[in-house]
Amino acid sequence: MIVADNHVVSIDFTLTDGDGNALDKSEEGKPLVYLHGTESLLPGLEKALNGKNIGDSFEVTISPEEGFGDVNPELIQTVPTEAFQGVESIEPGMTFEAKGPSGQVEHVVVEAVEDDQVRINANHPLAGVTLNFNVTVVAIREAEKEEIEHGHVH
Ligand code: ZN
């Protein structure tokens, strides 16, 4: 059996950035399980998995354009501390949820605090990052009819 649409695929993976820093990995014995063909993974990663066999290991590099996009400078803003009413002390690295222009929830990271000014960044944490995945296909099975209808693994 090979990786194809409407198959449930289990993968072990490690994710590093362009400088080789570890960003994420599946836990030992706990592979990531997903329904192939539903774009639940990054499209570039699903594309690389297409047609692979159980036991195959490979590396795939995904550019920011195919990953989480480039850093958008408009999403980095400086706002007065008064915007954080009810927050006792604002420290770099804190994250907040904010409503974006079209009502969607955005995760905002505090990058710097200077006097009464706070620099916040609403870019995805992996925006602008080149992603290197090391992947091993651990298991493949045909999806159940209900899983295909729901678009996710049961
Ligand atoms: Zn379901």
C-alpha cells in the first residue's frame, strides 16, 4: 500500500528551520496520524508524501511561500501600553488573542516593551521560516467511509 488520497497515514517527523534548529517533532512511538488528501498537513508536505511506502524515510524542504508565508511587516505594530488594560505587567514573549480585521482570531506576540510602548507581532510564528521535514512513513491504511465523509481520522 502506498500513500494516496483517502488513506490514513502515520508519520514520524522532525521539523527544523533553515539553520538546523529543532522546531517540532513527533514523540517516540506516537506518530502523527492524518487523512491524506485533505490538506490537513502543509500542501508541500502532503505532495512529498504522495506515493511513498511504509518504511520510506525522506527529507523535504518547504519555502516560506509554500509554508506559513513571508513575514508581513504590517502585522508588526507598536501600540501604547494602555491597549493592554487589565494586564498587570506586559513582558516580551507574552501572547494574546486579538480580533483581526475580518473578525478572525489572531495570535499576537509581544516582542518588546519600551516605556509605554509595546511592539506586537501578529505574524504566524513560522512566517518567513524555511521548514525542513525529516519524515518516516510508519503506517498506511485505507480510510473508513465515515472518515472520508468527515474529512478526518477517527
Ligand atoms: Zn468524524
